[in-house]
Amino acid sequence: MIEERTEKRFGERSFTIFIEKESSSYDGSDDSNIVICKSVNLSSDGLQVVIDDPIPERKVLRLCLDVRGKPPIFVVGEVMWQLEEKDTGEYSVGFRLFDSEGSDYQHWRQTVSELIESARAVDDAASDLE
């Protein structure tokens, strides 16, 4: 796989991500299909998650990030790639996020920037103790 990252990553696997794989129908005859998973890493324009079942590449889905102590952040993302983890049978999935009407994309970018800066400050403090 060719490395195409342009943004810094926050690599803590502890954020809960909700992925709406299927939307509910307008008439209520079909329920939505929400998958709950954990993040592997986050950037201002994307994220990587681990899930149990594959998602077709190029599919555009609604996602929600649950950051402890903050309101949920709703964004829209496109599946750019996925890899099956042979040891576990899980799938690593990479999403590219984009700004869309009704999404919290700008709030997402700000939150991820704050997480990266906070992690950098902790790393700097730890290296000062060495």
C-alpha cells in the first residue's frame, strides 16, 4: 500500500466510533445498522478503525466519534482501504473524512488537533524527566 498521509496522527486506540453501515428507511420499514468499534488512529482528515466485518471500499458512511467528556462528533467518511487481520479475522479500515452539510467536520478537525497537541505535551514532559 502506498503511504498517502498528509496529516499528523493521534494513535490512541481508545475512542469509540459508531459507523452507520445502513441508514434506516424514511418510512421506518428498515432499521439502521450501526457498528460500534474502536479507533486505531485519528487525523484531522481521516481515521482508522478495527471492525468485525468488511465494508466495501469507496462506500460513504456517517460516523460518530465519542470523546470522553465531550458531545459526540458526527462526520461523513469514505472507505479508502481495508485489510483483513489474519490473526484475528478483524478488518482495519481507513476512512477519509470530508466536510458535508450537517456534519461536525470543523469540530472534528479542532478536536483532533487538540488531542495531538495534548499528546505532544505529554511526550515532551516525559522526555524532560529522562
